[in-house]
Amino acid sequence: MASSQMRPTFEGKVALVTGGARGLGRAVALGFAREGAGVGIADVDEVAALDTASCIRELGRRYCVIAADISQTGAADTIVRQTGTELGRLDILVNNAAVASVEPFIEITEEEWDRVFRVNVKGLMFCIQAAARVMMQNGSGKIINITSPASRMGLPFYAAYAASKAAVDSITRSSAIALAKHNITVNSVSPGRMDTDMQRMTEEKFAAYAGVSVEMFVKSRTQDIPLERRISPQEVAQAVLWLASPQADYITCHRLSVSGGLEIS
Ligand SMILES: NC(=O)c1ccc[n+]([C@@H]2O[C@H](COP(=O)([O-])OP(=O)(O)OC[C@H]3O[C@@H](n4cnc5c(N)ncnc54)[C@H](O)[C@@H]3O)[C@@H](O)[C@H]2O)c1
């Protein structure tokens, strides 16, 4: 991992983080800034994105905020173009923005299914494509997609989200092979349970369906993790930064699980 004693790992580089306003995306954006990168934050929540940006400014790094919904047609091109215009280049893309949906399998509506897939799959796919076009011209690039342990699990109350993350795994594989000859690596990180806004919202709903208190549900869901603790967004961000670093230059098409053993339990 990078050390603050040495030259910052990402000095002179530019990283674009979707969903960089809150949760894991914010930790990733600040992690890159601490290590010298300029950071583009693309998020639907402009107010929260500006707050993350003010922290990046305090670190003395360059930034841009792009208020955008990645699920909208053409949004990916706009986000990538604006990053290039404001920060001059694009070296790293972290596809982090996602939405979750909790409902019993038999009650999932088409609207909810489409909402999840538009953001988690379509948005991610076209952000890769738009960024890759720029990276191909540069002759290199690093793309990191945020997947989830859910992509490999059978989850009757989380089917749309789990399926969308399985699609992320598939797109990671296809894009890694398609882009390898252009010296662009594509990998994914599968985080364990982090206490973010998304996790809070989903656990409240899971607990309600299970008919138990949120506190009880969260406690048992933490004990289920082989390492018996949750992970912070900052700890997951370290894995993302490592995959974007020169130390991982020969790694592509890899899915890095940072889930405390959750995926093998
Ligand atoms: N929280 C967990 O325990 C957990 C576990 C495994 C995987 N993940 C994954 O980690 C990533 C980050 O999750 P989080 O928990 O930090 O979520 P979060 O809800 O706390 O943050 C997500 C961010 O994405 C933004 N966003 C949502 N939809 C968007 C859109 N259409 N366009 C642009 N921005 C959008 C939100 O405004 C927010 O800033 C997601 O890909 C999630 O699936 C989370």
C-alpha cells in the first residue's frame, strides 16, 4: 500500500469515481486525493458531492463535481468528457454508484427491476465504454468495478440487486478481455458489509420482513461474517486504490473479495 512518506502513488493522475459523494465512493475519492490524484466525482446527490469535493480541496488536490444520474442515456459520455475538460486527463475509473432494492422475490415489480438494472448495469457498462475510449487513446488505464458478495448468493429478498451484481461480474470479465490489448486493466472489488446509507436502508427492510428489530438483525448479520466484524469504507477503499496502483499492473479480470470470508461461509 502507498505510504505518505514517499511520493504519492497517484501524483499527476486523474481518477473518476461514480457515486463519489457518499459511503464507499467518498472514501475512494478521498483515498485517491490523499495519494495525489485529481478526482472527478459523478453523483446524483450534488450537495453531498460538493461536501466530498471540499475535503479534496482541503487536501490541496484538483477536483470536479459532475451532478449526473449515470442511468440516463448519454450521461456516461458527459461525465467522462467533463472530467477530461476540467482535470485534463483520465487514468482511473471506479464504477461505484449503485442502488439497492429489497422486496420478496414474488413481489418484485418491473419498475423496480428496471431501476436497479439501469443504474447498476447499464450505467456501469456505458461508463466503462466512455472511459475506455479515452484510455485507449492514452495507451493505458485502470477500471475498477464495485461488485458485491450478493452476486454469488441466493437471496430471495434481494434478487434484483444480486442479479445486477452478477451482471457486473460478467461485464468485468468481458471488458477486461476486450481492453487488455490496449493496456487497460479491468478488475472488481467485492466489499463486505459496510455501515453506509445503502446498508442501513436495506437492513431496515430485511429486519422488517424478518419481523425482528434492526438491532437484532444487524447483530446476527455481523456474527455471520467469518471475521465477525463489519468493514469500514476506508478499508475497502485501500483495496480499490491498490488495484489502481502500479503494483497491480499485471492484474486484470480479477474479482477481489474484501468480505471477511462472507463469500465462503
Ligand atoms: N454497503 C455495503 O455493505 C456494500 C456491500 C457490498 C457492495 N456494496 C457496493 O458498494 C458500492 C457503494 O455502496 P455504498 O454502500 O457506499 O452506497 P451508498 O448508497 O451509501 O452510496 C452510493 C452513492 O451512489 C450515488 N448514486 C446512486 N445512484 C446513482 C446514479 N444513478 N447516478 C450517480 N450516482 C448515484 C448515491 O447518491 C451515493 O452517493 C455500491 O456499488 C454497492 O452496491 C456495498
